[in-house]
Amino acid sequence: MAGKLDNKVAIITGASSGIGEATAIALFAEKAKVAIAARRGELLDKLAQRIEASGGEALPIVADLTDETQAINLVQKVHAHYGRVDILINNAGLALAGDIDGADTLDWRRMIDINLLGVLYVTHATLPIFKAQKAGHIVNISSVAGRTARAGIGVYNLTKWGINGFSEALRQEVYKDNIRVTIVEPGMVDTEIDTHITDAIAKQRTIERRNSIAPLQSEDVAAAIVYAVTQPQRVNVNEILIRPTEQGW
Ligand code: NDP
């Protein structure tokens, strides 16, 4: 059976878990070929095997996207392998919650390196391909935290507000080349993201907050991404804000 993304090639960053993993599966279900990137190669291999066992095509690529050379290599490998790239999902990210005062500033650098620079490097490496093709779609995974600031997640707010501003400026730069830009802003999603928080108090606070509601599942966000990337070429879905029904903030 034909899918809505037959013959399309998608790069999904942060595909070793959570939203990225679910998005790879959802795009494959629409018959896209998926290049899946993250640092944990064993998880990527498992996902690729799962997709291939179901008759799909997946290309796992281990990359630390805070390193510009590895980001460039990722895009070049995918392009060399498939001869094209149609969709880029900039999803890899960290949410290291914690108050600004007294923070471990290493947490800030880690977030800025992947949530901002990682997105910039992969986007920068992909744009020449999209421009030459006169087509392409970039989906940047932002957050409700890119729209609403809250005490205790200030630097995460900084990174996601940055992604929103960057994405709109990018859209204005590239729409004439038929390149679409979408931001997806989820509320709380049930993933492993809290396990990486280093500040014990912030970690407990975040877990309690997430446990106080029925959060989104990664598949819910993946469905929003699929919606954006399967619209006719004339439609550019610029922004999708998606909260759990029970999330009041
Ligand atoms: P996960 O922790 O499950 O996924 C994060 C992914 O990013 C992993 O696959 C991880 O892979 C990858 N990653 C992290 N650092 C790097 C790096 N340096 N290089 C390459 N890949 C990296 O969390 P989510 O699925 O929840 O998060 C995905 C995105 O969604 C993030 O941008 C997050 O900010 C955003 N988001 C999440 C929300 C939530 O409530 N969960 C809400 C709103 C937005 P690996 O460790 O193998 O490298």
C-alpha cells in the first residue's frame, strides 16, 4: 500500500528514544526512508532492525550533534546514501531543569550545545541540499516552554524561545526555495527526558509535575509531525502547540 511519504527521505535527530523514536516509526508507517541519529548506537540499531523487520528502510547514524563536524557528516552520509533529503526533524534535546541562581553552568552549556547549536549545525548542513532540490521541510521540536516562561526552567526556556525565533526567520529566508519550516511545541510528554536532570530538587519537582497529569505520549507528538509533513506543497504548517488536556500551565 502506498504511503503519504513514498520515496521521501527523512532525517530524525534524537531518534534513540522518546519523541524521535516514535517519529521515525510514524514516518516509516507513511513509507518514508528514515535516517535515525543519536549517540546511543545500540538503541538506533534496535530501532532500525524493528523498522526493517516490518519492511521499511532505516539508516542508523551515530552522531553527537553538539559537534559541527559530526552534524555535517550525518547530513552528508544520508545524502550520499539516498541521493536526496526531503525532511529534517530537529528533535534531539535536553531539558535540564533547575533554578538560575546557583545552577551548575555545565547544564546550561549542555542544553545550549544541543538544543540550539545542534539544531543550527544540522540545519546549516541541510539547507544547500534543500536549495538545490528546490524543496525540503524542516521541523524543529520546540516546546510549550518556547511560548511560556516559568521559574525553574529559565535556560530551557531560553533555548526553546531561541528555536522559535530562529525558525520564523529561517522560514522568511527560504520560503522562495519551496522550503517549509514548522515548529512543534509539545507540553509534557512521557519520555526519559527527566532522567537526565542533574539538580536533585529540580528533578523531583519535574517528575512530580509530570506525574500530576496524564502526559502526552511520544506517538501523539509524532502524529502532529506527520500531519505537518504530509500536507500539500502549498501548505506550510508553521506552528503546532500541543498540550496534554490536563496540563493547565
Ligand atoms: P528523550 O530524552 O527521550 O530524547 C532526547 C533525544 O535526544 C535522545 O534520542 C538523545 O539520544 C538525543 N540527544 C541528546 N543529546 C544529543 C547529542 N548531543 N547528540 C545527538 N543526540 C542527542 O526526550 P524527548 O523525546 O522528550 O525529547 C525530544 C525533544 O522534545 C527535545 O528537543 C525536547 O526538548 C522536546 N520536548 C520534550 C518534552 C517532554 O515533556 N518530554 C516537551 C516539549 C519538548 P542519545 O542520548 O542517544 O544521544
